[in-house]
Amino acid sequence: MSEFLSSALLMIGATFALLAGVGVLRMPDLFTRMQASTKASTLGMGCIISAVAIHFGELGITTRALAIMLFVFLTAPVAAHMIARAAYFVGVPLWEGTIIDELRGQYDRRTHRLARPDDPYAVLPMTVDLNRLAGHVVIVGYGRVGRRIGAALTANAISIVVIDDNREIVEKLRANDVSAVFGNAAELSVLVQAHLHQARMLVIAVPDTVDVRRMVEMARTVNPNIETVVRTHRDSGLTALENDISGKVFLGEHELAVAMTRYVLERYTRAASNTDA
Amino acid sequence: MSLSGLSTVVAIALAMLSVAMLLAFARLARGPSLPDRVIALDLISILAAAIAATYAIAAGQAVFLDVAIVLALISFLGTVAFARFVEWQGFNE
């Protein structure tokens, strides 16, 4: 029985070690190579050492085996973390298929310390209910348009997260128990804070279209399938914008004209039918 | 399982560990950055420790386990030293 067990552990350990070797050679960048080598080598080593302990079955040897295992399990993560950290600082390139580097810009280049965001409004508070951060609608800009959309969605029991570059608006929203993030929605970290990767829709309600393409581009890297609704003021390039972002674009004046026309026509026909009668 | 069965398993395991070591050596030679070489070297010393431990079964000598202890210790210290070196010297590749 113990023979069988130690044989099995030996084979499992050797398999993991082999996988570590393959991973180190085949993975595309340093960090993916590390995750192959460290996990597999630690587990592989653990299995092989256990196999040795079971094979000999003596107290002294088992103690030594346990000591090695404990040592490897304690030191391997530390060593891996240190080398990954050092590699990140010196700018070892990430794989070109990397989507998000959440650490970018978070380290102080000089002191090599994590720079904590000084601004509590730039991150969502930990107390926000996680159920509200899935299938929600992210609204960028809480001005005259965004406010109305937000109020309507909230009235329909749809949870929203607001991104705004005005701190007072974010402060006020939080006081009213609305999840809000302070920052520029064209920045990846801000979109990640708003949990865009779990959101169902993105509504860009800011009037200026300068950053819109970049916002949508960034949003797509976080959440490739997100449905996007954009507000604009400019007539020119409307269809181009709609094609670029592959979402719905609303032209402010156009929508206003549509609504006013509808009202005028309705009033006119009613007035006409009144005079007819 | 018979003893010859175990020795077969040990031989297979040693072969797999050797292949893993060759692959790690290929990464060591290829680089391209210094940290890549450091993790390849780290993996090589862990594999050497694993081979020593496996060989302890093959030879029936538990003394080889001490080799594994020393290798694991050196591997850790070496990687930490390299990490400090890389972090403060930058990388020249």
C-alpha cells in the first residue's frame, strides 16, 4: 500500500515538475512563465518529498521531509514574489496579448513603494454591496443628462455606478447612497473601479466627444461585449462615430428636435380637431 | 506493488525530471531578460533537489535528502539575492 502511494506521489510530482519545465519554456512572457514554474515546482517538490517520506517510513526521515516541504512552501512564494516585483520595476515586457496591467502607475518609481490612491473618491468604498456591482449600468458624467438617466434607472430598480470628474458630484452621490467613482473614464483603472467588466451597459452622457472614442476603446478592453450608448453635440462624423464605437449615438439637438416636433404635431392636430368640432 | 515496479516508477520519474531540467536549461540559455534566467535557474535548482530526493528512493539512502535540503536553501537565497540585484541595478540585456 505504501509502495503504491509513494509511486503515485512520485509520478504526480514528476508530472508537475515536467509541466513546470514545459511552462517555463513555452509561456509567452516572464510572469506567465513564473506562474507555471512556481506553482508546479512547489507542488511537484511537495509530492516527491512526500513520496520519499512514505517510502522510508522512518521518523527521522519523515521529519526531515516535512522540514523541506515547509521550507519550500514558505520560501518559493517569497522568492517568486521578489523576482516578479524586481522584473516589473525594470520593465520586463508583458505579453503583447495582455489586456489589463492594473499595477501600471501604482508604483512610486523612486521609492518602489505602492502609491496608495490619496483620494478616497477615486475608489469605490468596500461597503458597497457586491450585488449592485454586477449587471449594472455605468454612467459617465452626471450632469443634466446623466442625472436624468440615473434617476430613471434607479426608479426602475436598475443599479448604477457613476463616473464623474467632479469631486463634489461624487461626494454628493455617495451621501445619497449611489455608487460613484471620481476620475476620467478614459483611464483603465477608473473603469475597472466602476466594475465595468461586470456591467451590462455603458452610458456616456458627457457632452464633449473628444475622449469618447478612447473611453469606448478602453471599455472594450475591460469588457469586449459591453453595449454602449453615447451622447454627442456634433452633427459631423455621427455615423463614423457610431461605426467606430459600434454602439448607439444620440445627437443632442436631434433628439430635442424630435421630441419638440412630436409635441408640436400632437398639439397642432388636437387644436385643428378642436376648431373643426 | 513489487520492488521492481517501484524502481520502474523511479526511473520514469527521473527521466521526466531530467526532461524538465533540459527545458529549463533551454529557457536559461534563451533568456531573454535577466529575470527570465533567474527563474529558469531557480527551477533548475528545485528540480535538482527533486532529483536528489527521487534518487534517495532509488539508492535506498535517505542521506540524499540532505542534498535536497541544501539545494532548496541555496536556491532560495540565490533567487532573493538576484531579485535584489535586478531591482536596484536595472536590467542590461
